[in-house]
Amino acid sequence: MVVYECAVCRKSVFYSRRKHVYEKKHQEKLQAVLRSFADKVEAARKMISVAAVERFDPLEHEEKFWCYCCEEEVKKHTSDGNVAVLYGGMLEHIHSPEHTKAVNKFWWTHQADVKLKARFSLTTKEFERFKSSIIKALEVYEEKEDVLIKQMANHIQMVEQNRLEILQNALEVTTDKGNVHTGAVPPWMVSEEEEANTEIGPSLESFLKHREMMKLKKLPPNRVGANFDHTAPTDEGWLPSFGRVWNSGRRWQSRHQYRKESGITGKKRKRNEDV
């Protein structure tokens, strides 16, 4: 007994193939398979005159389809890694001689309708039209890409210009001198004389004055002499009556000595007033 494996019905037949292919169930299954396959082929045929080229997307353009005649998976689109030609893989496959032989064998094996046979193959003339259409589609795609690249370049340039302007304005606010962004001389190119004349930080006088002020802040605010005005004019009369500090002798002697040195003359007073 010869066992026949029907690829359409997906089952084994234990009687002759010729009897099975004429059965109603087999013909119904065959028509369903051809309708499904014909829809895919017709979608590809629409691209013969108007090919479509897109930027390559591995998630979308790596799709495959099942060829019922060749019983194998085939790429639906063609690509070079940069651009993809929609349905290019399918049209190239159904134009190949191997597929044409598989179609003839499939129609003879399953006794399909001969009138539908031409729809599942692609002639050389049709394939040449498809290749010419691809050339036009690529030219249109490149023009669009050039425009898009120019737009992106202009956008990037504008963003960079705005960033530089913001940076320059910020630098002008925070410093009185130029910098490398505004065309100033870099620090490592400044001469030693110019660098020596350049003051960095506060002056010594300002620093000493600041240190004195900090010391005064630590003292009690209500101490004696805290509010004394050191800038007010004074004369020599502020000295005490004893004239100066003495180490020996009488106190009045130091006063007379001071007056003599400073050229001050006055009436003699009694010694008792000085004691």
C-alpha cells in the first residue's frame, strides 16, 4: 500500500493521490490556501509600477512569508542594511525559475485551477518594470533624505548657537575680563610682567583692615571707649596734668620738663597746687 502525504490537507492518505485531490474537502482546503497566498502576491504586484523605499527597520523589514508552492519561508522585503525595498524579496522570489517550476508541480499535484496559475508567477517583463520603478523610488528617497538631513543640520546649528550665546552672556555677567570663549589671551600665554602686575584677590591694606575689624567684633560692644571717634581733631590739652610718666623725682618736674621741650610757657603756680 502506497501512503500519500498531502501538503494542503496536512494528512496522510492510504489510497491513490488522484482520488484524493478530487475530493471535496481537498478542493475546499486548496481554494482557501490559494486565496490566502493570492492576497499576499497581489499586495506585492502593486509595487511593480510604484516601488516603495523606506529607511531600514530590522523589526519591520525582516518579516518573512510562507510560499505554499516551494514549501519554504522567504524574505518579504529586500534591504542592504540602510534602506529597504518593500515586497522586493517576494517579487524576486516569484520571478525566480525555481519558483516557476514549483508552481507547475503544485498545480499538477493538487489539480488546482489552471486559470489562476499565472497570478502566482512574475514574468521577466514585469520584473524589469519593477527594477525601473525601484530606481525612481531611490531617487525620491535620497531627495527626501537630503532635505531631512539639511533640516536636522540647521536645527543642530541653531541649538548650538543658542547654547553659545547663553554661555557667553553668563560669562560676561560673572567676570569683568575676557576669556577664551570671547577671544582673550589664555592664561598660559600671558607674560610674566603682565602676570606680576595683575592683582589677585584683595590688597594687603584691605586684608589688614578686615582683620582688625574682625578682632573688634570679638570685643564687648559696651566696653569703655568702644564708641570713641578716632577721627575727631585733638590738641595737646588732652594730656593729663602730670605731663608724662615718671620713674624718679617729683611729679611737677616731669610736667615742667614736658613744657620746656614743647616750648609751652605759662604762669608759675604754687608748688602746693602740683602736689
